[in-house]
Amino acid sequence: MSVPALFDTHAHVISDDALRYPPAESKQHLPATPFTAEQLVEGMDELGVTRACVVQRYHYYLNDNSYVLDSCDAHPDRLIPVVILDAFGSEAPERLRQLAESRPLGGIRFGGPAWDRMDTAWLNGLPVMRLWEAAAELRLPVAVICFEPHLSWNLPALGRIAREFPELPILVDHLGTLQGFGPDGDAHRRDPSKGPYMTPPSLGITRELCELATHDNVAFKFTGINLGCIAADHLDAGEYLRLIANRLGVHKIVFGSDIGQTKGPYARIVDALRDATRLFDDTERAAMLENNAARIYST
């Protein structure tokens, strides 16, 4: 039986040349294992991954997208750049337009606030809305990550934005479900004092998440971080994916490895993502593994 193709919507790359692509000054103390664009493409070739969105590694490079852009310029038939800009900066909308005019651009990512910021200004403040307008004008898909403490009000705020820009594809990173960092910084090890990620009866599939899924232009990324959280809660990834697809819609699920953040090897994550689709028929598998993402990133 042939291995179904996969479109990886969420890969991070880190250069092994820190002189040419230095980390942001505030991040230079952080350990980072290089995972280069060449390693990514080699893994894609070996594993039947047709294309990959290379998402800016904010927690290492901040808003310097140089390595993402250079990597995708070197592999334009395989890699698609997803940049991060300073959404509060007045120059961000014009910068996005310049980038889109200079090269094929896959999209932009909006990152959530610091864990102790309890507002939605990072998502819908006036300067940020100018950047949303630019993305909508350019028809560039927008990926959004909402961190754990903020989901209950950030997801409804995102729904209002989806309604304002109904033709703009919006992707919610890591399914928009609970995910966080354990005491050692591992994204897959929750602080034991906080209990499990997914608790019955909702298993993290909240009312706010289901309401967000009613917008035709919203899709959800099932990623390596989700696999880690599911494993940490001793759940079955295939059964969980079947449950969440039943609630949100098969046509709204895309896959992303999160390599560069989620610990590899790349083959382990890709194999686990494919295995999670075992309870779906061939048409549904093809939709989630490749076709949904190809439709979104064909704009």
C-alpha cells in the first residue's frame, strides 16, 4: 500500500550558521539545536512530504525572518515562507506588502501575548487590525497561536475577525486546544500540578472552539505538539483525531510537524501524524494530510 502524501503546514528551521543568522539578542542565552532547511527537505524527500510551510521561529529569531526567507528562496518548489512581523509596528502592513511583492509568500503568523497579559490587544488592537487588513488585501493565510491561559476569550475574538474578513484563510495552531510548557520547558510535559491537558467530558474541545469552527474560512492545525499532549494524557491519537474531526469537520483539519520545536527525528513525527488518520477513509485521510492545506496555500 502506498504511503499517502503529506503537506506539512508547520515546520520550523534553525540555521547551523549563527554568524550569518544570529539569534535575537534577547534569545542568545537559549539553547537551540539547529534544524536546517536542507535537513527538512531531505526528510521531506524520504518521507513523502510534498511541501512544507516554514514558520518563523519567533522564540529564537523574533521578527528577523531572514533564514526563513532565504531557505524558501533556495527551495521555492518545496518550501513556503510564513513570516512574523511586529504587529504593533506602524510599518508592518507596508513591510508585508513589500515581502509579498518580492517573492511568493505563504502567509503570516500572529503570536499570542505573554502568559500574564490578559487582553486581546495583540490580536485585535487598532495597529494590529491594520496588519489583518493588509493580509486580507493580499489574500495571505494567517496562522494564529493562542496560549493556554487565554483561549476562552482569544478564540471568540478570533471569531469576530474571521467574520470581518470572510475571504481570508485563518489557521489556528495546535488545534486551539490546551498546550503548555512543563517545568523543564518541554512543550509536551505539562506541569503536574495543573493536571491533564484534556479532561472529560469535553477533552479540550470547548464551546468556543466549536463556535470558531462555524466560520468557513477557519481551519485547524493538528501538530506534533498535539501528539505530545495526547500522549501525556494517555489518550489514543487516532481516536482523539476522529473525535475532533467529528466536531470541527474533516475539511477543516490540516497537519503540521512542528519540527524545530517538537523533538524529532522528523520521521517519528510524520509517521505519527499519518498513523493518527487510521480511523478515516482514504478520501478523508487525503483531505487532512494534503488536500486541505494545498487548497489554503494555493491562494
